[in-house]
Amino acid sequence: MGRVKGEADLRTPGVQRSIVILAFGAPEKIIQPDGSEELGTVLPFTDVYASLDAIKDVVQRFAIGYTDGVDGDGVGDDNSFITIIAGTSNLDPNDEGFVTDEHGRQWANMVEDLQDWLETHNLNEQIEVTGGSDMELVWSRPSTTIAWVNGYRQVTQERSGRFLYNFGDAAGCPPVGGDPAGGNCEPGGDNVPWEVDWVWTSEQVWYISRGVGNTFPIPQIYNRDPDDNPGISSNAEQWTLLKLDAANNNRTPTLLVLGTLTQRQRCDDLAATGDDACAQAGTDNTSRQGWLEMYNELNDFPETEQSVIPYRTDIREPRTGRDF
């Protein structure tokens, strides 16, 4: 995958500035024979455990592959730059002790170690590594997610300050035109297989997305335009209202949206197997559609306007871990 991305940047005219999210799944821990805990993740849509060392190896192989691809046998592109986001999630609805401040600290140390490795191997002129998390409001309580974010921030404050990108959602938050009274987001619903007895305030969503200083949102803008209201996405509306609420309450730093995340490639991959769930749910926005909807919504209000949303990215079906 890294080499493919590097070769694509080499073929594309001009200087490329891009991001790639490597999503390694939900936090997990295993108990070693000596009774100590080892932290890692469970890879998406599997029960396969990945240690932090294994995750580091995948990111390193991706970086080497990108360098080989963009180099073009020595006559390549020396100016393009990629940010690799090493991502986990906040999935721990039953408070089983997976999403913790300690996991956040260890994730941050892993990310910082990877950046040090890039610098040691003279790869940092075209590549950087940052942290990320798919923070979805239905996946854990606010206090659980905030503890993880604070743990991550504690380490990065002491080291080089690696960013943290929230590539999650704003499920249950009111859309523009809705009633934002109280600023509460109420995730959950009939399709959630666990009891959701918590709510998030808009301030808490702002906090994990921007409030700790080195965090930025790359929100999921999956919902495509409804047929009766073209140009509108409820996901983009939710994030716009979150930014508007933060501005109206003078929260700083400003909730700056750095990109958008869609899942069209994953939907197409599933559709090829006969699974049309995305189309039925209307969550198959294209990358361009999601970006445009976010951009248009933000620029409907002077308090939320952004002249630039630098990035847009799209999800594909999980890989096996090979061919990075």
C-alpha cells in the first residue's frame, strides 16, 4: 500500500500533500504469563490481536514502501509529503478497561517513537507519523474517551507534540436547524447492540476534537444528500453546529476541520459481494461529495466559515496486513 501511494504521488503532476489513515481497530489488552498487561488493538472486523510493536512494524513498512514508490529509482519526486495517521478507536461501551489513559499514553509513545525512527532513517523530509482515533459517540462514555485523549496529550506535551486526529462522528448531535438547547448529543438507537445510557455535550465533543490543543477533527461525512434536500448532509450539519456552538461560547482553540472522511470505496467493495447496506442506509457519499457538503455547510455561517479544508480521504475494506 505504501509503495502504491508513493507511485501515485510520483505520477501526479506537482507537489502532493496528503494523509493516509491506517486504522488498527479498538484498544485491547492481553495478560502475559507473568501477570503483566500488554496493550494493543483488535484489528477491524476480526478477533485478531495486534501488539503495539506489530503496529509499529506495519507503519514502518508503509513508510518504506512510500519512499520506494515516490523515489522512482532515483529520479523521482523529492517534494511531496504524506502524513501517516496511526489510528485506533474509542470502542469500549461496557467500560471493560480497554480505552484508558494508559492506552492513550502508550499510543502516543508509539507514535512519537515512529517519528523518531523516521528521523533516524532520514525519511522525515517527506513523511511524518501522527496519532488518530475513530472516536464515535456511541462507542464509549465521554469520561472514558476523554481519559484516553488526556493520556495521549500528556505524553506528546513531554515529547515532540505529535498531533491527534479525531476521525470519528457526531452521532446524535443536533443538525443545523435543530434544537441545540443544552448542546447535548444523544447517540444510540435501535440498531446499537448495547445499552447507551450516556449523552455527550457539545463541549465534550469539541474537547476531544480540538480542545486539548494538538487535536483536529477529520469527521465522518458518510450521509449523502437526501433526495428532497440536495446539497445537504446531516453529518456536515452536525459538525457545523458543533463549530458554531464552540464559537458562540468563545471556546478556544477554534474547531478547525482539517479534512473529511467518507466510505465510498468500502461501500463499493461490499456491493461487489452483494451487500448493499451502504446504499440502503444512504451512507455511500463519494469523497468529493462529502468534502463539498462539509465545505458548503461551514461557509453558510460567518462564525464557522473556512476558506480551506485541506484533506479528504476515503475508507476501503480492511487489508490483511501484507503488502504495505
